[in-house]
Amino acid sequence: MPTIAVVNQKGGAGKSTIAVHLARWLQRQKKSLFLVDADGQRTSSIWLESLENEIPFQVLQNPDELLDQLPKLAKQYEWLLIDGPATLSETTRALLLWADLALIPCQPAGVDLASASDTVHLVRQAQAIRNGLPKAVLFINKAIKGTRLKDEAVAVLRQVEDIQLLDTIIHQRQIITDAFGQGATVFDLPGTPAGVARRELDSLFKQAMEVLRG
């Protein structure tokens, strides 16, 4: 069954937020899923522990353990999600050797764009080994509306060869930041701000699924 890895060597890119919300999005569709937390900060596993509707997870950060356990977990669940580490480590290489799709979040800032480039390089190495896998997509995360930085980031990322930039942009929203502390995701919270965030994430995940199936 499909394995999706959320990867970027830059801390603060929003990997864990995307991984947890993707898990909840799939769960709401009655999918059987499991999340592997491969990030040393363990944000996604701590977040999942606080959710009312449980999502199964395991912390796996050792490259050999990942390569041993990911095939077994993929046989047990419809979907396997991996929250990657905030470094370009052997752990990242290991999970890219198994994933079907790499989701690469990127904040619209110079250092983040450079970091995304390094991540893309690692993805391409895995693709050369695996005859094109994992498929990979970039997307802009934590953008601020009406800023030149966002527009410049779109222009830069569209120039990345062979890696698609998803059209949906996830904007910086307080409701997303607050969700962790409330033991919830925006898919669980009421109100207009949560609804706006849900629509963006729903659009993003649908686009990612199209790439995965394509």
C-alpha cells in the first residue's frame, strides 16, 4: 500500500503539521493508516498522543530499523505515512528508498528555498536508484498572503526540474498553530478559521493523491 514521506532538511518547514493533518484527512475517509515518526523532535508522535480519535504510530529514527520495519508496516495498513527528520541524514535516505511519494514543504524564504533544493537533490538520488521512485512534489507552506516573498518562491520552485510544484499554497494561520496545543487538527475544530484552513489542506492532499495515482 502507498507510503508517503514528508521530508525537508529545514526545521520549521511544517513537516509534522502536514503529516498529522494528512493522517487525520485519511482517517476521516475511513482509511487504515499508520504514521512513522522519524523526526528527533517527535512533534508528530506527541501530537498524535493528544488526539481524541487515535491514530496508530511508532517512533523509528534508526535507518536500519526503518528499512526493516517499513515493508512490514506497509503490508498491515492501507496507508503508511512518515514524518521525516529535519536533517539530510541517512534516516532521510532510508525512508526515500521505500516511499512512493515524497511531499516537500517549503516556506517562502531564501534559506528555506535553498534547503528544499538540497532535499530535491536527495530525492533525485533515490529516484536514480529506484527507476523514478519516489514520486515527489513541492508545495509552499506557511505563506503570508499579499507578500512578494510568496510570489518569488513560486517563481523559484517552478524552475525546479522534474519535481512538480503543487498549485495549492498553505498559508500561515493561527488556527493551525493553535491546533497542536488543543490536541486537535483543523479537521476537528469548529469555526470559520478552521474551515478555511481545512479547505486549503483538503485541496493540497487531493492534488498530492493525483500525483501519486498518476
